[in-house]
Amino acid sequence: MSPLSSPPLPLSGPPLLPLPISSSPSVLFTVATVLSLTACSPSRLTSTSSADGSCTLGPVFEEQPSSVVYPEGLSEGKVTLNCQARASPAATYSWRVNGTDVPVGDPRYTLVAGNLVISGPQFVRDAGSYQCLAINRCGTILSRAANLKFGYLHDFPGEGRSPQTAYEGAGAFLACQPPAHYPALSYRWFVSEFPSFMKPDGGRWFVSQVTGNLYLAKAEPNDTASYFCFTTINMDISTKSTFSKANQLTVQPDGTGLSSAPAIKVGFPAETYALTGHTTQLECFAYGNPVPKLRWRKVDGLLPSKAGASAEGPILTLPEMTFHEEGVYECEAYNSEGRDTQQGRITVQAQPEWLQVMSDSEVEISSELHWTCVAAGKPRPSIRWLRNGQPLSTQDRVEVNGGRLKVINLALEDSGMYQCVAENKHGTIYSNAELRVQVQVPDFRSNPVRRLVPAARGGQVMMECRPRAAPKPTLFWSRGTELLTNSSRVTVTPDGMLRIHNISRADEGKYTCFAENYLGKANSTGHLSVRDATKITLAPSNADINQGENVTLQCHASHDPTMDLTFTWALNGALLDLEDPGGTYHRVEGIVGDLLIVSGQLSQAGTYSCTAQTVVDSASASAKLVVRGPPGPPGGLVVKNVAATSVELRWSRGYDNHSPIGKYVIMGHSLLSPGWKRMRTDPSNIEGNAESTRVFGLLPWMDYEFQVIASNILGSGEPSMSSHTVRTQQAAPTVAPSGLGGGGGDRNELIITWTVNHPGALCRGG
């Protein structure tokens, strides 16, 4: 038995005997009985009732168990591990703990729907890794693992603690020495009596959440007191706290008042591993006098902005870690006496996540299955496969190669629920899919051969033969009692397609497709009807119009009178909308095939194709339409040889739009005349074959822009793009000032006035 095999399921109906494939395919036959089987169930896409023992939907988890931390010693409580799946027929459930079956017959374990309820959980008997199995006739799937762990917090030792002494201005610490516990603790300290918890004091003290120790950066006389370490654990259904015996601290006065540079006493590891999506914290605290301040930076980049207020102070908090936050971080403690630093690297890792998963598949018997799963994660996840909750490995017909699964020569017993499992040290994820191996006698009921297949004389026809069958059937065609084989006009493809070329009236008749596999045979028949071919009788002629004129393109065709004929038009291959009443394209009233173009524009020039079409064939003809109009804009305008009163312009010809360019006009504007006006040129009349000219009569030391406009007998075109702004050269005034006058002024002062007649100086003078 193969590694995928399982005990065969009983199948309803008479026993099946292999049917030999006929060696004489010209013998005509019809199989009236249709037999279709799948292992356990047919396709998910079909609607079948579970009343007949079949299966519509394999299990799909809607709720899976989550890990629980339960208080140790709480004997009266219960733990509920949830598990629910949708399935048809409804799923049944079982559970495993540490890989072995949970004894549901034990009164301490109860199944409520799919949920497992454990009464009076005990560490010795019940701690472990739990998984739920959801089962129906389609197969079995295994849930993610949920850990049941027991939380505890023992009391601090009963013996007292040795008193501690510190000197005023110096640093000190008190050790918490927490008792045995699970899970991690949170720490606070209170002074003298509960609940006088210590309050912030300008960063002078710090409680490490790693060790629980209390640190004083600079002891002061009023710090003399009894201190108690207060520890708390949080579990899923309760919280527990306890506190230590008194830690007596005495601060001795020191009249020297000596200052000291910072010295970091609470540091973070040289290498810290963080997990994407989770919060990471680094601790840093220093002794010193004055009390040191603490700040953080990222050595190899910017400190993430989401660190926010945590960028200063004894704790750096980095929420929702990403790979971008990986790098070296530094804590700096500083005061007026100096500084101290510590560095450490944060390496970011990630739980597995799916990049590619398999999907439900229906595959015919004896074929091959290829499935691929791809997962990302750091470290790189390993991938394993399950079938119905049991491990799959390479053996016989099965090949497992990491994220690739291959099964050859599929059998009915290979049907079932498959799971791809990706895992690294940070987590495990599951992907599920159902495989259904199909076996079916050929059946044309859902996809018969077309009853009536029309075709045009001289054309070609394709007839499809696509029965449902598994394994794939052998297919062949006949016309009457004649078996069809490949010839110059007839092609029969292995996938059942029949093609006939250059059809004539003699090809009319009944065509039958036969399908056969080892389970049985079936056939389906269609009638080929040969019609007159569609032909263009009046093709459109080439046309030449001026912009704004109307034109009609003719198109007439003959066709088989038993079928409808439609005409379509396309411009340069793009179909035209002839039904828009506000458009420029219209059908000519009373002549279905003719096309009227109203007020033709340059953009409507091109190749027009008329297609006359029936349901069996079509015929086309084309013509070119030329639309003449004013020239397009000249291109590449540049300004050369800029002088005080003249420039040279050069350009390249634009489209003449089928009418030769007759002349060019130069337009320009300056600060004195913001509107465009015609410029003086040499020569004054610029011929249509010119590509340069000289513009004169300009003002010295003035900014100008220029355009070129081309024209022909149909009008003037669009102007070219404006040239870059150019400034003419400076020049000495050519006209003396006028209106010389003077007078007025204070003592020892004479005011002289005049009128500037040099236009350039008038614009730019100063």
C-alpha cells in the first residue's frame, strides 16, 4: 500500500468492471448509464447532500486554540481550548497533547462542540502542547499548537536582608532577588510601608524590569529608609503579587560635595534579538553627581521616530519592530563632569508568513499533483507536509522536497486534506487545501456538441468535443458511419477539436464525437449547416477632402438570406461608434453599410475598414481618407546670433497636412508689448521652403520671445512653441536727451532735469 493509501471506502452501485477501449472506433455506440466517483466526495463546486455519504466541503478552521497561562494550584477552575471548523457534513473533533491522544473518556476532559474543557488542571498531568483535529469524510486537518502552561510566584525567603550603607552624592543599588516564578515579573518598590510606592524624582532612581534591582544615581540623606521589592505576575485569569523583606538603606553624610562623571551601571546586551511586530526595550542607567541625563541614538542611521518620548531617559522603547530598525544603538549618560556611553546591536528576526500557498484542487485519476508552498521568516522557515493530520515523506509515488509536493499516478485514496507547515523558532503556520481525485465515465450532459453548427462555403469551422471524464478519454469523430482522420481539409486534434477547411455544400450533415475511457463510453452529435459566403460587392473608395467637409464611404455586401447581416467600421483598427447621435460618424439613412463622416478633421484621416458580418463568416474592405488642412506648428525653434537690435531664428518644418506650406510669419513680444505682434524680418516675405530668417528693429537690452506660424492656401496653422527668452545686447543711446532744464535746490545744490529718448535706457535706465 502506498504512503497515501487508506482503507477503501464502500461505493454504492453495482461492481465496476474495466471496459476495454474498442479497437474499431468506427463502430457507433451510445452509453446511457453515467457513473461518476470521487474518493469520499465530489468537487466542492457541486451541490451534493451528505445524506448519501458524500462530502461537499472539507474542514476549514474558523477558530483555533490559543496558548493559556493557568495559575498553579487553582484546583477548582477550568481551562477551555477553542476549536471550530466549517465543513459539510459537519466536522467531528479530537485532541492531541504532546503528540498523543487526549483521553476524552476521562471525566476531567469534556468536548463542548469542538472545544476542549479541562477541569481542575494540574501541572504534572496537563501541561503541554495541545492540537485540535477537525474530521469529516473529506479528510482531517490539524490546528496550530496551543501551550497550556502554569503560572506561579513563590514567596520571598523569610530571612531578613543585610542593611546597606551608601555615602551622600555616591551611587547605590538595592537587589530585589526575586523568588522563583513564571511567567516574567513586573517590578516596583515601595518605601517604609505598603503602598507608599516610589515616585519619579528627576531621574535620580531607576527600577530595572530585567533584574528588579533599584538603582540610585546619587544618594541623598533623606533616602535613608526601609525599601521593599514588589513583584507581580499577570496570567490569563488572575494576577498575583508578593514583596520582599525590608532592604534597609542608610545614607552617610559627606561634607565634601565632590562631583563625579557618569558611570553606566545598568546596561543592555551587546546583542539583542527582536521580533518583527513586537516591542523591544533597552535599559540604561548611570551613577553620577550631578544626576546624569540619558539619551539614545542609532549609530548607523536615524533613531526611529516612533521611539518618541523614549528617545531620552533610562528606557528606549521601540514598538512594532521592522527590519529597518535593525542596527547598533548607543546610550549616552552625561553631566557637567563628563560622559559615558554603551553600545549594542539589535538583530531583528521574524515569525514565518506565507508568500505562496496551495489551493483546493480537483485532479483526474492517474494524473500528477504538483503543489508549492513558499514562506518568509528569519531564520528561514523549514517546511513539512501533512495529509489528514499525518506526516508525509518521500516514498513510492510521493516526492517531498521542501516546499514542493509531487504525487504521481494519483489514486482515489490520495484524496483528502493536505497541510503545508512552515516553522522556525519563533512560530509555526499552517496552510490547508483539499485534494479530490476524480474518476468518471465520459458524460456529455453538461457540455454536449453544438446541435446546429452553421458555416460559410469556402470558409472553415471548428467543432468542440469536451465531455466530463476521468481519466481523460480517447476522442474521435465520425460523419455518419465514416471515421474522420486527418487530411488536407480535415484536422482532428488529440483534445477533441474538429477543424474543416474550404467548406462546400457536400460537407453538410451530422457529425458525432465519441469519448471512451476504461469506465465506459459516450457520444454527442451536432449538425453542420453550410451557408452562402458573405462577400463585399461595393468596396469603399479612397477619398480626399479639405478640413470641415463631409464625405461618404460606401460599402455593400451579399450574404446568405437566412442570416442577418451587420456592418461595422474601424479607423486604423479601432472600432467606430456609429450610434452616437452627437458624433461625427453616422450610417447613411436607408443604406445600412455606408458611412457618413461629418465635418472631417485632420485627426480623422487614415485607413477606414468596413466589415460585413454574419454569425458564420465576415468580409472586409478598406480605403484611405486624406484630410487636407492648414499646416501643423513648426518645431525646434531656436534663437541664434543675438545682437543689440536683431536676432536670427531657425526652425524645422511641421506637417503640411497635404497642402504645401506657402509662407511663414514671425511673431514676438517683449516687456513693452506683452501681446504677440508680427515682427519685421529680412526677407520681409518668408517663403514656405525657408527654415531661418533674421528679425530686426528690436530694442537694445530688452527681453524677447518668438513664435513661427506656417500657412498654406487652407489657412494659418498653430504657432510653434515659444522660444526661450533672450535679451538683446546693450547699445549706446542714438538720440540725445531733450527738454534740458534746471533750477531750485538747496544752498550749494543745483537740480538738472532732462527727458530720455533712448527706449532701451527708458526701460532699463538707472
